[in-house]
Amino acid sequence: MSSGPGPSHTTAPLIEMAGVSKSFETGDGRIEVLRGLDLQVRSGDRIAIVGQSGVGKSTFLHILGTLDHPSAGQLRFRGEDVFSKSPEELARLRNEFVGFVFQFHHLLPEFTAQENVMMPGLLQKRSFDEMRERAAAILGEVGLERRLSHKVGKLSGGERQRVAVARALVLDPPLVLADEPTGNLDPTTGDQIAKLLLEVNRNHGTTLVVVTHSARMSGQLGRTMVLEDGRLHERAPETLQDSLGLLDGDRAAE
């Protein structure tokens, strides 16, 4: 990783979540998944979101990343109410503001590592040459400078996750959201991905919000928030393993 400025904590929050709720209608009635969540995230924060399986952690992350709308409440990025925007404006904001890293990569296996990383910029209609150069540079930062022309279907699981991290970072977004980024990896590879995300935070000042079942990873992040009964509670990571079933290693609970 290249060196750079560390996280900068400004007075104004990067993200404010106020009274956010999410419910779903089913044949058996309404299910309330999130209940009036309030959260402030400052630039450079590192936050782990933990909780039992099925409590709504991915739903929370999808709303935070504007992939889903809340049933009630507000989400503000740098003071702006994001869900007041048109779908086109919201898509543009999401593309520029948020990088996503998912457990199952969501890469295009028929394309090379470099081509996959170029995609977010090409969607913004940036030039092919610019994105080719940016993709090569960020893949070098994550240790894949010799894999640029390899199709991702031929890469190992750990290498694919590095490509996913590079794709999330290629437009230098202020926020990266990761949903179980080490869940399908062996402990050694999972540790490497966790270390890489922490280096991204330290070197680029990127804000990280990570859903994880890994006790080790949650302990490495700056804040740990428990999602329980539809509400968020801040807890010390060392108090969580027995009550929430966090894993010593990096494989997510089945």
C-alpha cells in the first residue's frame, strides 16, 4: 500500500441516520426489521456491525448504501437527505460516494481483474484510458499487479476478494461498505483481507462500515455496534463472542 494521510475526523458527520425503520409485509402480517435507528458516522471511522443471523444486518447496510429505502426516517450524507433525490441522482451519488465489498464478490467472471475494476468509472462515462490506468494502480496497491489480465474466474477466492476491494476503491469513495468480506475465506486469507481494509482506512482516510461474524475482525475496527431487536447498541468487542456467537476465525456462521 502506498502511504498517505490517515483518517481525518471532521466535526460534521459524514453520515447521519435518524429514526430509520424498515418493515416488510408478509402473509402473516408486518415484520419490523429495523426500529428507529440513529447513527452518526464521521469521516475515517471504522465500524463493525455484528448480531445474530437474520436480525437485519444486510438490510441495514443496504439502506446505508442507498440500495434500499427505509420505511421511515432519514439518511443524510454530508447533511443532504439522500432519499429526497431522484432515482438517477441517487444512482449517481451511490456510484461516486460509496464502494461496496460483498461476501460473494459479484464480479464478472468472463472479464479480467483490470476490466472488473474499471467498471464503476466506465459507468460514469469516464475515459477508457483513465480507468485502465486507475484500475492498474489500485490493483497494484492490493498486491495484484501480476494478475491484471487474468480472468477473475481463474483467480483464487482471496484474489477475487482483493479485486472486489480494488473495484470498491477505484473511484476513491469516502465510504466503503463491506458485507461479510471474509465470510467465505480461510482464516489466513481472511486476515489478509481484514488487514487490507484497515490499510485502506489508514492510507486513504476511507470510512469503513463492515458487517462481520468474525470476532477477530470486529476487534480490529474502531467501534462495534450490535444490531439486536431492530436497534443498534454500541458495545466493547471483547464482550460479544459468547452472547452473539461470533467466530474466532473468519468464516461466517452457517
